[in-house]
Amino acid sequence: MALIGLRVLMLSAMLVSFSRAAWRGYAVGLVTWVILSGHRVEWRKARGAALATLVVLALFVASQGSLLAGRLGGAVNWLEARSLEERARDVRYAIELIVATYGTGAGSGNYVNAVSALHPPSLEASALQAVHNVPLLIAAEVGLAGAALWLWLTTYPLLTGAWRRVKRGPLRPAY
């Protein structure tokens, strides 16, 4: 029961973040878990977790429907439009910085300062922040080699664990 409560709490926190990337990550994780679990999932025991998840999702959609519409591509309000515009600008700036540093990076923690140097201060530059894309931020700060190392360190344990699990057979449920 404690695991179900913890999952519901984590799902609630992820939903309230309004992060589309977090939502995608949750969906990918859920699908991955189902695939790796295979036929050994004890669906009777999983019913409580599934029901709790559906209840939390329904309550969230009912209470936050208008905000969700903007995040999911429905009616875009001015704040969502500005956010999307700034994110696109920051991606452009990160790519410009990677090119300007010949792929070697501007130094750890120097992203905003380096982008400010590329784009002299203006009203637009006064609100500069780190790009909301971890691989791009890492490549802009520590270079393409650092980004490749980060990618390898991030994916290698997942891929080797998944490969071992596939060779051994389906996962057993954790409840």
C-alpha cells in the first residue's frame, strides 16, 4: 500500500510541474515497464496502482483543464506563447554557441554569460536563462565530447540492464 501511495504522490508532483517532458518520460517509463514485465505482471495486484493513477489523472484533468489545454496545444494563451517563443530562441542561441566555440563548449556554468557575449545586452537578452534542453546545455557548456560522454553515461546502464533483463526473462512486479 505504501508503494501505491508513493506512486500517486510522485505522479501528482510530476503533473503539477506542467512539464511535457516529464509527462512523456512517465509514459515511456510506464510502457517500458509493461514491456519488460511481459506476461509476469500480476494484474490483480496492479489494479490498486492503476486505479489510484486513473483517479489522480481524472482529478487533475478536472481541476486543471484550462491550463492543460494550453500545455497540450489547445488554446494558447499569451504566457504559453511567450514561453514557447523563448524556448525556441534559447535553442537557437545554444546551437549558435556550440558553433561559435567549435564544439568545445563555453565552460561549465558559463552558458548565460557566453550567450550574452554573442548577443549584446538588449531587452530580449535581459531575460536570458539556461536552455531547457539538457543535451544542448551540456554540449554548449562542456562541448560535444562532454555531451557524448554524458549520453554514454546516461544510456549505458539502462541499455545493459535492459539487455540483461531481456536475456533473463520478464521482470517480476515490485509489489
